[in-house]
Amino acid sequence: MATDHAVSLTYIVPAHNSTATIEGMLKELADRLAGTNSEVLVVENGSTDGTIDMLHKLEADWQSNGVELRVLTSKKGLGNALRLGIAESRGARVFFGADDLPFGFDDLDKAEKIDHTQHKVVIGSKAHPESETGRGVLRAILTWGFLTLRFIVLGMRTRDPQGTFVLDGDWVRQVGPRLTEEGFLLTTEVTYLAERSGIRTIEVPVRLRESHGEHGSRIRISDVWKMGLGLLTVRRRHRKGVRAIAHAA
């Protein structure tokens, strides 16, 4: 996809079985981005409910000044959705979001104050000392386990490579063809490529919305093992040949 920096922001929203959240989320997003010459790419991926029909109706009825809505479809998987969104993006910045705005707009508000041409990877980080996530002891233990695994396997310094992302658009579009992860490790893969090419990620604090704080952790102990195997795969794929993408403009 050719770039068009008249588009200031591409906001990518993977959507899987999202009928309960997507309409309200898009309304909030339209209000927040009004007049900014942005685009919202909702990438439906493998839904089994009425998500795609709802999205097509929302797209047909969409009216928001300065915000374009496009509905795309990929194979099931967070990584598949994000990779398609990257390929179709046109924005000077590219945002990886979620279908329920877990942090509201804390992440975007803070990232807009940072020069994306100098700092190409900004992360809304649950691991930032000033973040307010309201998660319990089990989640904290598992998060520490994931952090340790990422450091051992990938040498990763970023504390939360699975937060929300605000990326320099030109950089991530150049990186996009190298990405292979189909699932939740896609953002870890992006972070690994950034660190390997000498880019220092910036993590900004976020506040988890109360509605999210009410839910218990969905992470299981077995997920640590699965992540370990996934991290080994990421390392094997990208051990060489990433320096050239360090500061692509």
C-alpha cells in the first residue's frame, strides 16, 4: 500500500467475535479522532458471530469528519489481522489497538507528544511503574515469568511488548513483510526486530478501565510454556539480517 502522509494516523483494530464491543468502541474513536485526517482499519479475523455483518453496516453508515473507516478481513489470529492492517495502512503513525479500548486514550494521548520520526516504537505499557492496571497477584507472577522468559530467550529489554503500540508508519510498513507471527506474539516480534536494529522503545503509562479491572486473569500457567516455545521460534527466524531496517524513513 502506498503511503499518504495526508493521513496522520492509521488506527488498526483486530476484531474477533466483537459484536458486544465494536460499535461503542468505534463511536468513541470517531469522537476522539474527529478532524484529524485519520483512518480506522477494523480487521475482522475468523469471527463466528455477527461481527462481519455488523461491521459492514457500520461502514456503510459511517459519517465522521476527517476519519475514514475501512473494514478488512483476514485469517483468524491477532497477528494475521495486524499484518494485514500494516500492509493496508497509509498513516504517518500506525496504532495497534483493541476492540474495547482497554486504556481509553491514555496511550494515544501520550504518544502524540512524542516525535515518531525520532522514536519509532511507543508502547502503552502495563509494566510502566506509573501504570494503573488493578491486576491481582497471579497476574503479577505470570507477568514476571513472561518478562524473564523474554529476557532469557530474546535478550529483550522492553517490559511489556504486548501493550498497545504507536509506530512510525514508514518504519513499520518496511518491517511488515518480515513479520510472520499469526497470533498474540506478533507485537513481541515487532519489538524484537526494533531492538535488534538498535531502536529504543519508549513505554508510556496507562490506566486500565474499571470494566477491565473487574475481570480476573485469563492467563494460565501453561501459557508460560507456550510463550517460551513461541519466543524460540521468533529468535530462530530473526537472528540475522535486521540491522538494515533500523532507521528506515
